[in-house]
Amino acid sequence: MTNNPTYDLLEQSIVEQLTHLLEGDFLNDNNLKLRKNYHRGGTGWKRGKNATEALFKAAIIQGIDKCHPQENHPVKEIWCSTTNKEHRSLERIEGLNKEYKPDFKSIRLAKSYDLAWRTWDGNLPNWFCQVKVLTHGQGENFKKSIQALGDLFWGAVDREYLRSFHRHNSEFIFVWIEDKNAVNPKTKVTKNDIASNLKFEKDSGRMSFVLSPGYHKDLLPGESPESLGELRFEGYGSEKPWIDKGKAIVKPHGRTAIKEILAAGTNGTFFRMFNQPGKLFISTSYRQFDTGNWRIYIHRLSPHITLSGADVGKSKFGGRKFFNWIP
């Protein structure tokens, strides 16, 4: 599935199954509940159920299952939820498991992933997928976009960890979904911040995500000639644009945004990250789709990441400086 034609079929199938759910009159006027049964995704998805993130995952699971005829299906085994009988609706993938939760004594991933599957002959999944509905919930959509970037960051961390510590090559994809007419689930008032934060001018291409959480020289004492990083604003950094939609470059520079992305424990950790130099480059290949009332974004991590300007030593466990630099 790592070759482009097979991956393209997977991506196309995921989009088709999501579109069937999103535009097939399954959701009520506010897109908050099912107006009719969605048994294709699992017999537990019945009329009146809340349209939680798990519903969209059920459609993506269908996309993985239907991406290839059963004979010679590239997916040998899948790990996914079966709370709403999702496993019973799968017809082509033979190996079915609940969500992937590795043995912490041997494999220590930073995140628990929504979906995982295996296309090789080993025991570990070699594909991981994280799903985010950018416009669901009571908070700002902007925050959900930041959390999606946090998923991307920690996905890159986990891939490097698997490669360096376990000699295991893996693929990570991220599916982001956005309701153009999203409302607050309590007030039913249309949200006013549906800005398509992660929608770029081109519908396919390469995104560059640059994480440089150190303080900008504007915030350093004296007349500092150099910056530690890009951090220069409180909040999400809305005072100055940090997403170049024409070039598909994302470079966070707000304290709240960077902390949300790092999502790591203590103020001490943040103190270290804010006060050390270094710039991490993570890239993806992406495609974005407009289904009519919704948008779908699919990002696939590119094979390599680059860390420049870090003043830490190389990790004795592998991964060069990377694992000594991250939180």
C-alpha cells in the first residue's frame, strides 16, 4: 500500500465512504444526530444517535475495507472500535481487533491512534490513522485545528520512535473533516469562526509544518541578534497570520497554540522548549475535497523530518538529536 496507486485507491475509498455519510441525508439539519440508521458503518448506528467523532471513524473504516476486492486485499488486519458493531459491517478484511493498545513494556507510543492496520507479514500494525472533526464541540474551531496539528506532530514523533527503537517502518495518515455550517451543540447558533484554517489554495500538494517553539528575538532581553524560535504572541497568535495558504506552510507563533501542539505535561517542559533553539520541519502530502456541505482533508506524513539549529546532544538511544529536543 506504500506505492502510490494502491494508496490512491485507499484515499479515494475513504472519501467515497465519508461522502456517502456526509451527503447521504443521514444527518439532521444541524449535523448533530443521525436522522436515519447508518448500518453500513455498524448496526449500532441507529436513528437519533449523536454524530460523534466515532461515527465519522466508522465511515473511514468502511473506506479501508472497500478500497480493494477481498481477494488479495492489501490490509491483512485492522485495529478499530467495535462499540457500534463496526466489525460486523466489514466484509473484506479478515483480521479484526479492537483499538490498538500496545504493550507499554515493549512499545511506548505517545498517542493512542483511532485506527491502525497491517499490510505486511509481521505482527505490528504498519499504518496508523488519526481522525479529527475540526468543527465539532463547543470550543473554537481554531483550537480543533491546533489539536489536529498536535496529532501530526506526535505522529511524527511516534514514527521516528518506531523507526529508531524498533526498526519498524510505518505510515501515518490524518483525516480532518469540517462542517461548513457547524453550530454550537448547546445553543444551536452557527459558529462564527469557520475559517477553514487548514484549507490551502491548492487542492493537492505538499504541506510544510514548521515547529520552532523558542522565543522570538523580539521577546528576548536586550538587543538579541538571533531568535531562539518563532514564539512571539500570547494566545493562538492571531495578531499576525502564521498559515501561508498559497505555499501551504504552517508556522505557529502563539504561546497557546504551541502549548496545545506540544501537549506535554508540566510548565517546566514548556519552559525548556520556549528557551531553547531549534526548528523542526515536518512535511506531508495532502489532498482536500469539497463534498458540498463538508470539507475533507487527508494528510500523509512524508518519509523524513528535519531538525536544525538545536543545541542538544545526540540521543544515545538513536534518532540523533531529535529525542533530546522534543518535550
